[in-house]
Amino acid sequence: MEINASKKTSVDQTLDLLDKNITDYQRLKPVPFEEFLNILNAKPSHILRNIFQAFHDMIKCYVDESEDTISRDVDKLTFTNYDCSRLFVEDSENPYFTDMLFANRFMKQMEYLRHGAQQNRIYIFYGPHGCGKSTFLNNLLKKFEMYANTEEGLRYEIVWRLDIKKLQDKDKSLSISAFEKLIQYVEKGEDTGSKRDSNEKIFIPKNADYIEVPCISHDNPFLAIPKEQRRIVLDELIKNDEFKWRLFTEKEYEWVFKEEVCTICSSIYHSLLERLGNPSEVFKMLYARPYYFNRRLGNGISVFNPGDRPLKMNTLSNEMLQNRINSLFQDSNVINYLYSRFAKINNGIYALMDIKSHNIDRMVELHNIISEGLHKVEDIEERVDSLFFALMNPEDKRSIRDFPSFEDRIQYIDIPYVLDVKTEVKIYNNIFGRHIEGSFLPMVLDNFARIIICTRIGKKSLALAEWIKDPLKYKNFCDEQLMLLKMELFSGNIPKWLKEDDIKSLDNKMLKKIIAESEIYGKEGLSGRDSIKIFDRFYSKYAKEDRLINMPDLCTFFNKLNDQVKRMIPHQFLESLLRMYDYSVLQQVKESLYYYNEEQIAKDIKNYISAVTNEFDSVVKCIFTKEEIHVTEAFLESIENRLLSEDMDKKRRQEIRNDVLKEYTTRTLTQEIMIEGKNITETRLFESLYDRYVHNLKKRVLEPFIENENFRNAIKDFDTDKYKAHDKRIKKDVKFLLDNMSRKFGYSTKGANEACIYVIDNDLANKFK
């Protein structure tokens, strides 16, 4: 008994919790027209929105933007850096990643939705197989459905509550008892458990106060106000501000003053006005409820796949509701509750997934609707103001070639293959997991994406040929066709390696030419599906626990692919990519070696002077830095390699050490420090060594790395038992190098070590000497 009581308490608590937390039904409750006007007064820009304006607001809500110039000159063309992740990635089972070119193209088209000519057209997202069109549209519709059902995206629709008692009192020609009978029975009723004849009438509950008639076309409640009264009402309701000025003057709000409610609502309004004889009494029966979007129910959003068969019945009705209306108004011809499936998506979205099979017929059917904005339902003209979307592959364009007039109503928005390296990498991370980046040396995964993208970009560019007259001057950074440069520009980046005169010549006109060429790219080459398959093969083959994937792996893999894929990769592109990588990693090593600041240089020189003045193989404390020094050949050489020329032999090294010792004992210590009271940094010896150190360090930053065999061996022995035997100073230098590679360029310690070994084994310093 105690267990059962405990279970009952737990269940009760759960139900109480659900009762407390589930509140959606409250938000969806209709509100009287008077309260709706109060809401309109408080938030006019939210309430007075059609589907086009609401969709535009959704886009602006979910897309973050920041102005980034594609060049360093503010007078040149700017591209907006749109972050579409909240729109297409977050809360999505299958994220869609946009590159800069498509994001700018898409946002430009979405901006037009707020203009006056947005109706009477269909937006077709056009692109090759495997570019992600279906994922794009599904995520777009899902996010709009979420937005439309939030407070931010809320819009209202008409629902009538026909007051039975008021209309009964006004009906003088009918006795009360007879009238009650007419309105209280319907053709079919609730199942009470007993069998009934199909023709038997049953009564609705006697306490029913009204008959609720929803607007099947989802019209804005404000449109129930006669057109000639709307401007006066809005002038009274809305305060004088910027929105009011836009509302009364801009074309995007013409619908507020020109559109009419659907024929059902219009019939109800005029019938009530005739019966009640008082507009205020009519508006008391007018309610506003949130327009609830549900794609699965086809409410506000209808999506059709090519295999979805057309409905057998194009004309729909509600027999039970029609009977109640007929009973109430005593005339079946007054209000005809008849509509088509297009009414359910009025002020909503109608989408076709690929124009083939049954969707070809649906596309043809849309021709008249889009042209006129009207749809005939028997004798009734049904207005359709919806946002029409469709997806189309290149070969499906012939499906509408028999309708040349349709072309004027179509707005094509190209969805090409990804042309941005970072976006392509995001796709791999999404499909295979972010952990894959840890299997690659830095830049290698990006280079995989560059190889894929090079198959989607034209090999020749008239604009680039006009701009860059001598591509070979950038052979360490780019391929001869400048495809790698195009990828950078298409990502919104101006490479740092461009020369100043080329940057200056990249004016607004030239940049527009280059970007305009991108419109023809991304329609051929390796598709998104192809790239994922190829990456899967590559990663499965080369990902190992004991080593990271490097550039030779990448080049070997693509060189061994089948001829069909290899033909897509431009001639010598892999060689150019490898050269760019080699040069880049060499520069990273150089910058990581040049870690010394003035304080470090001064410390090295002080320690060197102190070491030279002490016995070889002794352990002493430097009188200037207080550091403990082990005076060894390796220690002296590690500093001398930054002080002396590369061809210095042991004899010459010894002569330099003797000169330093002599200068220190005869002048620096005895005269400048002891007599003149100078600090060691103010002495002639220190200044001479310091100048030489800085000069040679900048000139030959790689020399300690290349010429010093002990240093090279220490890198190779790193993280092994052999490493412990190396000189303390060399181990310190190696650690500095690896730490800087990690800190500055994102290498792991293991990756930094492998990159340094790669530079050594391939003799890159001499390759680019």
C-alpha cells in the first residue's frame, strides 16, 4: 500500500509539473477585437506584417552581420560578413553551411521581400545535384516555423465568435424554441456509446454561447475594417513616429489599405452588419488569435515532394460548420464555407521540392495563381498571397520552357557548391566530428578543401589576368592560374602576401569583375556528396594514432585517385599547393625561432661574456644575470650561431672568444665598469655583441636550426629517452620553438615536432634560400 501511495504521489506531482509548465495553449487563445487593437497600438510594426515582411524579419532575427571590407581601403567594395549559423546550423539535424558569396547573394534577395513587388513571383533555389538545396530549404522552413510560433514572430488571424443569443434576439421571424432546435443539432454528434441511425439528429450542448468560425485564409483581423476607414483608424491608433510615416508612404505597406478579407469573412461581416445594424456589435463578435504554423499539418506551410500524389478533391469544406452557419443565418446562400488547399497557406509558405513528377503539375497550377494572386474555387474567387519556394536542378528547367510568360514571375537564386575553404572544412567537421582536426597537421585539412574547391572554379579568369600581369612573382604563395588567390578573395580576404602595387590596383571596378565571375562557378566539379565520400576514403586510410596526416599523404592520395577525379584537378595545382605549404610552414618555423626580445638578447650576451671568462666545462653563476651556466662547447655554440657567420670554423670561433675575453678584462671590467661605473649594457663590448646578435638573428634566423647538428637531433629526439642527454641550452631552445609553434600557429606539441622534422627532412631552408 505504501508503494502504491508513493507511486500515486509521484504521478500526481508529474501531472502538476506538466500542468504548470505547459502554457502554449494560453498563448493561442483568441482575444477580442478591442484587445487586438490595443496590441496593435503597442506594437504596430509586429502586428501589421504580411508573410513577406514576417519572413524578412525572421531572416534578420537569425542572421548576424558585421561589415568587413574585402580590402584594406575603405573606399573599395565591401562585403558583409553574414553569420548564418543560427539560421541554418543551430538546432538542425542536418546543418547547412553557407559561404560568403552565397550568404551575400541570399541576403540581397531576402531584402527585396520588404519591397512592394515581392508578390506575384516564385523563388526558385537553383543548383546542381549534391549542393545541399533540400537541406537548405528544410532548415529555412523549420526556422521560420519556430520563429512564427514565438512572441517575436507572432501574427494574428481572424476568428469569428457568432453570439447565438444576440443573433437569436434579432431574428424576429423565428420562434425561440424553433430557433434553438435549428442551432442545437447537427448532422453527426458525439459518440455516447449507443448505436444511432446515420440520419438521426443529436443536439449540441445547450450552454453553447457561440459558434466559432475560423478564417481559413488566415487574414489579419485588421483587414475586417472597411478599406475606406483603415487610414483614419491607424492615424488615431498609432503615434507619429518613423513607422507611421513608412506605413502611410511606402509601397511595402500598401496591402494594409488595399487588400480585402476572404469571401467567407466578408460574407459574415456583411450578414452580421445587416442583422445587427450596428458595427460595434459586429466587431464584438470578431476575435483575433495567433496564426499557428505547423508544417506537418499543412497549416501555414505546405511542402510537396515530387512523389506526393495530388489530392482527389481540390475543393474543401466543413459540413458540420456549414450546417451550423446555415441554421444560424437561415440561408445557405449567404455564407458558403468553401475553400481550396491554397487557402491554408495564404499568408504562409508553399514549397516544391524539385520540379519533377507530380510537382511539374503543381508548378503549372501555380502559374495563374502567381500571375493574378487569385484562385477560383467553384464560383468563388480565393485570394492567395503566399511566399512560393521551389528547388530546381539544371536539367529540370525544361519542365517550364513551355511557359515563357512564367519566366517573368520566377526569381532564381543560385545555390552553387561551396567555394570557401573554411565553409568546406566546417562540413567535414559536421559530418565526421570536430575531432578530425586533431588528426591533421595545421593547414593540411584546409588544403584538402582547396583541392576539392579547385575542381569547382574555372581555370582561367579574365579579370585576374587583367589585374595580375605576372603570376609567377607569387609562385611561393599561389598557383600559376591564381586559383588559390580566387579562393581567398571569394572568402572575403585580401592575402597579406600580395604586393602593395597590386593591392592598390585592386579598385572597386576590378573587384566587382572578379566577384562577378563567381556567379558562373560552383556548378560543376566535385559535388558536396563527392567530397564527403573522398574525404571518408582519405581519412580512413591515413588517420593514425602515432602520427598526424601531412602534405605528402595528401598529394599521394590525390595522385592515386581514378582518372575521372584527377582530370578535374588543374594541371600542376597539387605541385603549387605543396610549394605554398612548404613555404608557409618554413615561415612558421622562422617566426617561432625568432622569439627573442631585447631582454632575452641582453641575457644571452651577458651569459656569453660570463662563460667566456670562465674555465671550460665549469659550472658558474653569471655575475650579471645570476643564472647558473654550464660552460660547454654546445652552450657557447648555441649563442655564437646567432653572433657569427655560418662558415665560422673552430679556429675562428676560438679567436672570437679570445677577443671577447681580452676586451672584457682590459677595458670593460677594469675601466668602464670599475672606474666609469657603467652598467654592463652600457659598455662597448656589450653594444658590439648586441648589434651583431640582432643583425645576424634577423638575417639568419634558421641557421641554428639547420647548421647545428645537435639542435636538429634534439628536435628529432624530442619526447624520447635520447632527448635527456642533450645540452640544457639546446633543450631550452627546442622547447621555445615547439611552444611558439603551438601558441602562434595552433600546433599540438606532437604536431609542432612533426612539422619541424618535415622542414629538416625536406631541406626546405635551402629550397627557398
